[in-house]
Amino acid sequence: MYDSDKIIPGLIIFVLFITFPVWYNHGDASAEPKPELPKGVKECVLPVADMRAEHMQLLNKWRDEVLRDGDWAFDVKVAGKKYQKSLMNTCMECHKSRKKFCEKCHKYASVTPYCWDCHFAPVE
Ligand code: HEC
Ligand code: HEC
Ligand code: HEC
């Protein structure tokens, strides 16, 4: 007969060992969202750390300036280019997929901006 005291723990260790890549990668993937970055452009409208932390404030500021003052110009130049203060015409021009970009992080952070009730996201 066999010695189940040794075989069963042995089997458990074996299963954990061969499935290691599966659960290890799974844990890793859910630990950090991976928004799909635009191809062919290297910079955002502000340094990436500022964007990560403050894109909500930037969007609100743009909206207020456009609605209150009719000011569409964006004064920070990126690679010599000026951008319009616009969610659709600027952000979504580079970040074409709301699902693969904005929502990758927002799902993770459990935020659901209501902007899309009125603003169009690019058709996917
Ligand atoms: C000219 C193209 C362009 C425009 C316009 C643009 N972005 Fe970006 N954005 C990028 C690129 C490229 C990166 C990645 C930069 C890097 O990794 O250094 C990025 C990064 C980001 C990040 C951080 C992503 C991460 O992985 O942490 C956020 C958030 C973001 N953008 C939001 C916005 C919002 C909101 C707007 C509009 C206000 C906007 N972007 C406009 C090209 C753009
Ligand atoms: C790198 C991750 C990341 C990406 C990419 C990203 N966001 Fe966010 N966004 C967040 C986080 C985290 C919050 C919540 C911040 C907080 O509560 O302080 C947030 C909050 C917001 C808010 C405020 C919502 C609220 O209810 O407070 C708006 C508006 C917003 N994001 C717009 C966008 C748009 C538009 C895009 C795509 C162009 C985008 N974000 C891409 C991480 C991201
Ligand atoms: C109730 C409808 C509604 C909602 C919800 C809404 N907006 Fe707007 N927003 C508008 C209208 C209308 C304008 C004016 C558009 C114009 O003049 O072309 C505007 C203008 C803007 C502008 C400047 C112009 C442009 O083309 O982008 C920004 C930036 C903006 N909104 C961001 C946001 C963000 C970020 C959210 C979510 C936190 C949001 N809006 C939610 C209706 C809305």
C-alpha cells in the first residue's frame, strides 16, 4: 500500500508548483491597472505623474475656463504644440479608448465619472 501521509502533501506542493505562474500573474494583474497607452506619442499634456494624480482637477479647470470665459486655449505647450481645452478633442484624440484607458483605472479605483452622460467617447 502507499503512504498517504507523504503522498497527499506531496501532491499539494506539486499542484501549487505547477500552477504558480497562473495565480502569481493573476495576483499581479489585479494589483495594478494597466491602461493602454497611445502609440506613436510619447508625452501627455502634462508630465505623466501630474496627469496620474491630477487629471480630474485639470478637466474641471478646463471645463470651467471654457464655460465661464469661453477660453479654449491651453497654455502649456507639449512638443511645441498647443492643445484645445477639450475632453473629446484633446484627451480622447490620443487616448482613443475609454474602455482600455480611462476605465482600466476607474474600475480598479471604483470611480464612475458621470462625464459620459453628456460627452461622447470615441466609438469603439
Ligand atoms: C498628445 C497626446 C495626448 C493627449 C492630448 C493626452 N494624453 Fe494623456 N498620455 C499620453 C501619453 C503618451 C501618456 C503616457 C506618458 C508616459 O508614460 O510618460 C499619457 C498618460 C496619461 C495618464 C497616466 C497614465 C498612466 O499609465 O499612469 C493619464 C491619467 C492621462 N494621460 C490622461 C489624459 C487626459 C485626462 C487628457 C486630457 C486632459 C490627456 N491624457 C491628453 C498622451 C496624451
Ligand atoms: C492611471 C489611472 C487612470 C487613468 C488612465 C484615468 N484615470 Fe481618471 N481617475 C483615476 C483615479 C484613481 C480617480 C479617482 C481619484 C480620486 O478620487 O482622487 C480618477 C478620477 C477621475 C475623475 C473624477 C471622477 C470622480 O467621480 O471624482 C474624472 C472626471 C476622470 N478620472 C476622468 C478621466 C478620463 C476622461 C480618463 C481617460 C482619458 C481618465 N480619467 C483616465 C485614475 C485614472
Ligand atoms: C449634463 C451634461 C454634462 C455633463 C454630465 C458633463 N459635461 Fe462637460 N460639458 C457639457 C457641455 C454642454 C459643455 C460645453 C460644450 C461646448 O461648448 O462645446 C461641456 C464642456 C466641457 C469641457 C470643455 C469643452 C470640451 O469640449 O471638452 C470639459 C473639459 C468638460 N466639459 C469636462 C467634463 C467632465 C470632466 C465631466 C465629468 C466630470 C463633464 N464634463 C460632465 C456638458 C456636460
